[in-house]
Amino acid sequence: MTGQGRSRARLIADSRRRLGRVARTLRKPFASDLAVLGALLTAGVVLTFFGIAAAWLWPLLLLPYLGWHLFQLARLWLLIKRQHRLAPPFPRGVWGDIYRTIALYQQRRRKRRKRQLRFGRRFREAANSVPDALVILDKHKRVEWANPAAALLMDVHWPRDDGRPLTEILDHPDLNQIIDAGEYMRPTDLSPSHDRTIMLSLRFTPFGERKRQRLVVGRDITKVYHLNMIRRDFVANASHELRTPLTVIAGFLETLCESAQTPESHRRPLTLMRNQSERMRSIIEDLLMLSRLDIEDSAERPQPVDVWAELRQLLHEAQALSAGRHRLTAEIDRELLIDGQQMELRSAFSNLVFNAVKHTPEGTEIRVIWQRDEEGPYFAVADNGQGIEPEHLPRLTERFYRVDKARSRLSGGTGLGLAIVKHVLNRHNARLLIVSEVGLGSTFTCRFPPERAMLGSLLEERKAG
């Protein structure tokens, strides 16, 4: 037999086996029906053989069989319509299998519904026990659900306020924009109108179908807020009070150091005292700036800032500070401007550039970048220095935190530079990204929102018009 013949014979054998399995599968549920049909056909043949043949014979013989099927169908439809639970005993034959299959699906549905009810009950119990306010908003910013803590903290009572817009309950001018933004990493602080003695921190998280709903989490930060106010006032007042006596001390030290009447044995300690007084003056100036930045969350009177002009001056100062020990390169888009506060942005950019010069070894290449990509404008300072260990990265923007305390003091660092950078970026709706690897260097990137970017040529045309 040829190969084609053997393939055809194998295909025919496989088809027979499959048909046999199908027949054996259907034989059991349809066995009783086939037996009834066989009995009816046998009776019809016998009656025809004896000469009893008429037009009504076959319908009369099939009428009980069809009536039984219609009865079972009507019964099943009635049970399903009334949502009755199908339970044994079940009919024989194919209808028994149908009843058992539907009963199995009903049992699975009941188990699934019980599981959902149990999970829903646990969720409500957990949500009700949370001390934070939880509010679910629909796509139209209306209240769908709220836990009991929301009534105390946000004056949102459920189900009384079901379907009521949240903007009618909480008094905040930018609440609509905050909800639409859905920036759950940046909380919004406000004092609710029903109780001005408390301070809330609100976070709006998109969730639900197509992320069109919002989950509002409100936390009572009254104690933390007051502690921050006390700390801020203390730092501001203490720094302000220390500025005047320190200026007097620094002035006398400078006079003594430059005086010809000062003995040579006194010059070295006087010089050290003068250097330390300058370091204290830098710390006080940074503390005063941080206190001023803490007062408001957004930059005052934003104006177009020519970043190229600012960076050109900063690069000259950085080269003087480096004294040729580093290789400084720049990639700057001269046409790219940003809407912000000039002095604050200059302080943030200078801190990043000067930190790279102070805290990297001699021979390091430092790249200063001001460009724009698909995410918006960004300012970056990259170096190929020694890098920073991963455990230090989350704490770099803390006040007075230093990776190497001894090296930072020798380089004149105050430990407040990155804290100032973070505050300035927060006031400009920007964020600081830090990427570093030991032995390969570090990159500090300031990411600004796209709406703050503008082109210098368009600005000039607008002024000329």
C-alpha cells in the first residue's frame, strides 16, 4: 500500500473512532427517547401490517411523546421564570441531564454570590473601621459611597449625600481640577468648612471601569500640620535672629584677619573662625529660604524665565568654583523658556550644578542639560563620578542629610541644597528624579509640566504684537 493510501486509511479509522465516541456520549441521555421512538415505530409497522392504516395514525402515535416533551419544556420555563431552585428527583432521559446541568450552574452561582457577599461584607467592615475618610465618586464627581469617618472629617454623610457633587460639600477653588488630574502621589491640604479646627490631607485616586471613578482618601493631619507650623516659625525666627549677631562677628573677624596689627600666631585661628562664620551664614540663608518656600505651595507671580541666560552665568560660576578640576559641558536649548519664578529656579539649578562640582572627584565630567522631549521640558545635571549607594537615594532631599558627612563639611556643604531644590520644584508643579549607580555616576533631573514651556521667538512676537 502506498503512503497516500495508508494516510487515507488512517484518516478513515480516526473518523470512525470519533463518531463512535460521539455516539456513546449521546446514547446515554437519549436512550429512553430512542426506546420510546422505537416502540412507536414498531407499533405503527404492526398496525400497518394488519391493515389498520390511516392518515391520523402516525400523529396519534407521536402525540404522547411530543406532549411529554412540551410538558417538560413548559415546566422548566416556569421554574426558571419563578427563579426556583432545581432539586432532585429529575426526569429521566435528556431532560434529566438538562435539569442537572442547570441545577449545577445554579449551585455555582449561589456559591459565587455568597463569596461576593462575604467579600463585600468584609470590605465594608474594613472600610468602616479605617480612621481615614473614604469616599467613592462617580464619573460626574458625585458621591456614591462614604464610610463613617467621612462624616466626621469631610461632612460627607452616606446615604444622605448619595448623588451629591463633592464640590458642593468641600470648599476649595481648585477641587474640580484636582479631581480631574488624579495625581494620587500629591496630596491636597485643606480645612473643611464644617470644622475649621482640623486640617485634612486629601488624595484622589482613579479606579473603577476605565478609571473614570475616583477614590477620595482624607486623613486628619492637624497635629502634623501644627508641628510643621511650629517648626517653620521657630526656624525662621531663630535664623532671622542669628543673622544680625553673626554678621557682626563675621565683620570683626574679617577686620582682624586683614589688619596688619594682628599677630601672626593669631591669624590661623581667626581665619578658621571666619570660615566657620561664613559656613553658618550660608546655613542661615538656606534655612530662611526654606522657610519662605514653606509658606506657599505655588510660585508667586510666574513669569517667562530665560533659562539660557541663567545657566550661562551659572556655568561661569561653576568653572570658577571648579578651578579647572572638572570638565563642564552643556546641552542647552536657547529658545526654550519656562514660566516660573526666576530667583527660585536659579537657586534650584545652582544647587544641582554646584553640588556636582563640590562632591565629585577631580577629572569628573559634568554635563548640564536643558532640553525638551515628549514629556515636557527638563533640566538635568549628570556626572561620571563615584555615584551614590542605593540606600541613600530616598533620603537625599531631607534637610541636613549627607551621604558622607566628613566630605560634605570639608566641601562647604550645608545639607540643605537638595531640600531647596525639592521645594522649588514642588512650587512649580515639577518633580526631581535621581538616578545613580556606584562607580558610574549620578544624574539629577528636574521634570517640568509641558504647559510651563514656551519658546523665546513666540514670546518676542507676542511682545512685538
